[in-house]
Amino acid sequence: MHKRTFLKSLLLAAGTPLASKAMSLKDEIDFIARSSGHDYWENIRSDYDTNTDFVNLENGYYSMMARPVMEAYLKDIRYTNREASRYMRTVQFENKFKTRDRLADLVGCNKDELIITRNTTESLDTIISGIEWKAGDEAVVAYQDYGSMLDMFKQQERRYGIVVKYVSVPPHPKSDAEIVSVYEKAITPRTRLLMVCHMINITGQILPIKKICDMAHRKGVEVMVDGAHAVAHIDFRINDLNCDYYGSSLHKWLGAPLGAGILYVRKDRIRKIWPLFGEGAYADDDIRKLNHTGTNPVAVDLAINHAIDYHQAIGIKRKEERLRFLQHYWTKKVRKLKKVKLNTPLDDNRSCAIANFSIEGIAPSDLSKILFEKYRIWTVAIDNAQAGVQGVRVTPHLYTGTAALDKFVKAITELAG
């Protein structure tokens, strides 16, 4: 019997006050933490059906749902399947907008500035392709930005004759001002849009978004933020960032099913963005015009709510603290090894769960292959010479234990000789 189910049966047998009503997800997690006598994070770990054949340190691409979220999601699938077209023609959009409202509260923005998308790429490509570009317009991006968005900028370059200017983010900046300056120097009177990562996906570096946005706005330039890895990972509010556009995925750190993302557009920017797909039901200044993507797996919209419940039961501050602890746990143990190079700044304001490292003399692809085939540790190779990042990305998650990281440290130590 699963630990939580067993504890509930004990509660019912004992006639405790909680037994008289269904426990909320937060009650369940907090009760287990108080009553089991075991480490809080061990109890969280028990909520994940991990593959014991290997250690998964590549959660940045897609992280599994916690078991309570997964079980609730399966019920949603059965429910929408049973209701079929009746669901689609009656409450589909009502439920979608209710979920959207909860997400707006979660990320800290107005509900009429947010839509649910399928992922960060869809969100940000909607903006890049929706701007009315003119030949000679400039966009500023970084070599460290995600490839899908860079590809979309290149497409606009071919299609409209815009100019895409590239900068390189310093991997170990001495100050926020150093990063802001990199972007500021690339701006000219023809610059219309600046794209910046909230958290660089290949290294985990957190950038000073508000300072970059404030600088760009003083120069009349809009800012689009790639927040694929930030939502439910670090504590922030979109309204505090002063950005114009923000996109993220919810299948990474929130633990929602695949096919869930968000797009934020500042209210006064909505009117000028053309939808990716034709839409005539909403006014030009209604963000819902950007949400017409045809028939979608609607159970995902419902399941986002369960992921939010689970996330909020833990709390973003406690979650961020834990994720940063896991990264520091292994990076501090290997940073002094002679052949090991860390490609991620380690101070608390500049990184959290994600880190990238390399070992002198071992190519990234070989390193990730050896880690898996010899040590059964799953990571991903990053070999981007243009971005100056050649190493292996490591992304633990809430279910990652220190014993797994000890195994990882041992492997690095052996490989570094």
C-alpha cells in the first residue's frame, strides 16, 4: 500500500479531525512530513515513480509528474473521453479560462494578459512571427538562446529582411551591470525587439531581467523573455519584471503533462500582434485571439490545476531552496577537481537547479555517453562552440536524493582522474 494511502487509513481508524473530510494535497504532504518521522524530501520522493535502472539528472527537458498529479490527470483523460463532444461544446473553454486564471495568479500577472499554450516555443514564436517586421528592423538575441527561437528569427530575416544581431552572455559575470551592458551595446535606433533568457537552458544562469528590461525600455525597445526554465523553479512575478512578452513551459518544473505552456503579453502590446492561426472571434486587443490552435488534448488544461496544487503544497520558496541545495551539493564537491570546469555561476542569485560542467580531455558527447553506459547516470551533452558552452547539463529535481548525487560525484571524480 502506498505510504499516503496507509497514513490516510490510520487517520480514519483513529478518528482524527482530518478523517472527517477529504484531505487537500497540502494537508497530505504536510501530514506526511510531520507524522512519518522521515525526512520531508524522502516523502516527496515517494510520490514519484522513478526508473530505478538509472539516475535521471536530465529533468530540464521534461520532468515526470508526481504520482498524485498523474493519477488525477488519468481521471481527467477518462472524464473528457467519456463526455467527448459534449465536453468540447459546453465547458471546454470555461475550464481552460479557469485554469488560465490560476496560472496568472501563480506567475503574477493579470489574467487578461495570459493564455495557455503548448510550450515555450509556440509562445515565443507566436510573438516573433506576429510582429509586423519591416526590412532593416533589428532584433537582438544571444548565442546562448534556445535554438527554436533563433530559427524563427532567422526565418523572419529571410522573409522580411530584418537584421538579427547576436551577443554572447558572459558565463561568470562580475555584476548585473556587465550583463546589461552586453545587451545595451547591441541596441541601435533600428532595434525593435530584444530576446533574453530568464534562465539560460544550457547552463542554468539566471539573468537580471528587470534591469535589462528597464534599460531596453529607456531606449524604446521591447523585451521578450524566454522563461522556459523559470516558472515553478524560482520565485518571481512577471509583473515585477517589466517585460513585454514572456513564454514558459509547464512540463519542466511545474510538473504538468507534456503539451502545457503559457504566453504573457503586456496589455498594451496585444493589439499589434498577429495570431499564428486565423481568428475572428476576439477583438484585436483580446489576448485570446492568440489562442486559436485548433482542437487540443483538453485533459491537459484540467491537469495543470493538479500540478499547481502539488507545487503550492510544497511552496515556491521551499522548492527553490531545495533545488538550489541539490545543485550546490554536487557542484561544491567537484569544483576543485583539476580537470573539472563548471560552466555555471554558482552564487544564489545567478543559478538554481541547473548546472553545466566539463572534464578536460573528454568531449561532451563522450562524457554523457560514459556517464550513462558505465555509471547509469542520464544527462545531456551540450556542445555549442558559438555560445562558448561545451559540457554536460545536469538537472536534478525534487525526487533526486543525495545518494544519487554522491554516485554522480564519484563518477566525475573517477573520470577526472
